[in-house]
Amino acid sequence: MPEPRTDVGEPQRETLVQIDQVYLQRDRPLHWDVYRPASAGKAARPAVLVLHGGGWRRGDRGMVAPAATVLAQLGFVALAVEYRLLGEAPWPAPLDDVTAALRSAVDQADSLGIDSSQLFVMGYSAGGHLALLAASQHGAPAVAGVAAFFAPIRLGPQDAGMLDVALSAIAAASPMTFADRMPPTILFAGDGDRMVPASHAIDLHSAMRAAGRVADLRLYSDLIHEFVRLPGMMRITLEDAVAFFRRTSLDRDDFSLASAQLAAWWEQMLPKRPES
């Protein structure tokens, strides 16, 4: 198997953080916090937009500071993104802001020190929902991969009140609708989650695979919503997400070659079936 890239996935002891950077001016400025490896140097790095949860009505980008810090330690530039919450602005304002943040990351790639062709998006709960939607919208910047944690995916009439949208608009707010055009996606869920049942992730994984898309599923026994707060789970899951990004995008060619070599080895090892 090929060796891992030395610029992604290698632990860094320190990170550099820039707080309250304006990425877009609407009726008010929208900010992101930038986390980068201290040893980033001049080479362009892959980047991850990290989106907080809170049911689309609560929360702030400070909630994902631990995740952004770990991602920077693993070699990425992590952007903890602010988006307008429902109550300040109606749906689809949160989605519009995340899509705008993706465009800003592409436009500011040089100043951010990132490679815009290696742009990923990650989110927790409502943030995972937004990550999946933003990555699958026509006209949005291309996303190399998504990691979604305990995300609402299969929205129905019961969710129209939460988003304050008409029933006719709920399908357009449901990531399940866009399973056939998702980029490579890794889904994390706990089978003890009563807030967002694991069936959401299971069903999207099945739909993506049926549509020929690349998708992985991590299903954890007995874990509940926000299980990344439990001891060790933040780093374990983020290292897994980074390994997925490496396999499906950053080191895809090397991995594909190694996979073909492994398949050829098994062809030689397995006994030949007799011809009928």
C-alpha cells in the first residue's frame, strides 16, 4: 500500500488561529474563524468548512472550535463558519450562507493558503444537514467530500414547522432528495440516537450506493446524539473522516492503484472455478 501523504494526517503540535475574519457582507458581516497548522509553510493545503449544529435556530461557530483544532493538527486549514440562524432570517438563509462561504473559500484561496480543488465540508447535526445540502446544489462550488455527523437527512412534513417552510418546499430541504448527486460522503451515526435516528444515515448511504455514489457509514452501538463529546470520540471520528478524504480524493489515484493490485493478488490466490 502507498505511504500516507506527509502533509495531511500527520499530527501537528500547534495550530494558528485567526478569529472573526469576515467572509461575506450581507445586512451584517458574516465571519469565520481560521485554524491552520503552525507548520503550514507556503504550500496550499486542503481545507474543511466546519458547520455547527443547534437545530438551525441556536448555536455558533465556537461550538466547532475543538473539531477545527483537531483538523488543523491533522494538516488541514479548517474554517469554522458562521451562518444566519432561523429567527434572524428565514429559510433558506442558513443554506445560502454556507454556499456563500464555499464561494468565499474559493475566491480567497490564495490568501487563505488553501487548494480550492481540495475543499471539503463537515457538519454536526443541523450543520451536517447543511453540509450535505450545500455539497449537492447545482451552481455551488465543487466539494471534494463531505463528513456529516448525526445529521437530519430524510425530512418530511413533520419538519416543515421546524424550518418554517411550506410542505411543498420540504423535499428541496431534504438531503435524501439529492442522494444521486452527492460527492464522496462519510456518515456518522449512533444507533441509540433518539433525536436523529440512525436510519437517516443508513437510508442515505443505501440511496447513494444504489445511485453509484461513493459513501461510507460509521454506525456506533448505543451512542446517542452528539456522541463526539464522549471521551476520545472527537479525535477518533475526525481521523476516520480524514482517512476517508484521503482515500476518496487527496490520495485517490494511489489508493485506486493499490486496490487494483490487491484485487489482482486475490485473483491469483483464489482457486479457479471449474468451467461448466
